Amino acid sequence: MNLFIVESALQLLCAFEAIKKNEKPYILYIRLTGRGQNDKHLVSCANFLQLQFSTFILRPTSPQLDIVKNILIWLKLFSKKFETVYFGSYYSGILRLIRIITRHNNAVYLDDGLATLRAQDEIYLYPSKSVNWFTLFDIEPISGQAIEINNFYYLKKYINKNDNLYL
């Protein structure tokens, strides 16, 4: 089983693509931020794509309170072992914490736009921080790094099939 944790619409679209490409059972969590329209867009997009998902909120200012509120989610994260965990943002402190506490065979970061390129540049400078990517960018891998190109094949196919619907 694979685990996906996303925080933005682009990350969710990449998660959709990886879910369809892998054809494995999955758990998808959408981290709500409580800021602007991001949460509304994420949930709307996940519903449009007919994804099964759960939401949680974990704010850097009160993580202990949020952990208590989301205790079932945290128990699931602690108790299961995942084949691959797909994280939405290389720079998210919350996702870094979740990466530490989850048991998994492989960790992959989903494309996060230009932040992906910036992160790869940092990884190039500090190779000990090597991570794997699922990205639309043609990135030169660093030794030991896996980069899977995302061409949004399944998203295009889904939208063409549902061309009377709008995202």
C-alpha cells in the first residue's frame, strides 16, 4: 500500500497521476492549512478526480493539539508499513516529521513546481540530502537518486473522458 500526503493542488494532481500509474491500493491525506482558498481548491479537485481521501490539519503553532484532534490518522501512520510514501513538499516541516515517523520502503517527493528545481539545486550542493522525485521536469539525477518523469498521461486521459466537466 502506498501513502500520499499533499498540501497543494499541483501536488494533488501529481498524486493522482502516481496513483493511476502504480495501480496499487493507496491512502491519500490532504493537509489543510486554513489559509486562503487552498483548502477549498484541494478538496474540490480531489472530489473532481474521484479520489478517496481524508483531511487533517496540523499547524506549526499548535501541533500537539492537532495531533490529539487527528489521533486516528496518526495511529494509522504509526502502525502501518507503506511500500512508498509520496510527499507533497520537500520544504514542509510537517511532512518532514511525517517522513520520520512513518515506516516505508521508499520515499518520493511529488512535483511542487519551481520549488522542485530549487530543492534539486540544494541537493546537488549537499548530496547527503538526496531524495527521489516524481516530476514533470527533466532533472539530472544525482548518484543514487531516482527520478520518475510525470507527463500527466492519466490526468489528460481523465479530463478527455470527462470533457464536459470543468476542473
